[in-house]
Amino acid sequence: MQRSSNTNILDRPLGRGGGRGGDGNVSLSAFAYLYSELVQYHQGRVASISELERRLESAGYGVGLKVLELLAYRSREAKRETRLM
């Protein structure tokens, strides 16, 4: 499957998958499984709840930062703002 070379990766939908389903959404069960595995992975490597919270926060920080960056990029207007004085 080849993607169009004219399409910028930042302009593609977030949920674009491997072509199955066609709607580009991630199923709730797949998301729940991934989240469960992430929690179990970090839970097995900590000694206290506060350390678990810190590790989960640091794992999610990078993902959240990238999503916010992408949303800010998409929400900007294509034209430069001009003000009349």
C-alpha cells in the first residue's frame, strides 16, 4: 500500500490505521488492552504507589506533548494575521 507523496504527515488524521475498518478509529478494546499492559509493566517495576504514579505520568507526558503540538499546528490559520493600524 503506497501513500500519496503529496500528503503531509501532519495533515493526516490521528487515527489512520492499516486500512482495516476504513473509519480510522482505534477500537476501545485495543486502547483498553494497551493501557492495561502499560500499567502492568510499570506496576511490576515499582515499590510504591507514588513511584507508579510518577512513572505513568512520565510515560504519558511525551505522548500528550506530541498530541498538543500536533493540535496546535493544525489549529493555526494558513494565512498570516494582518492588522490595520
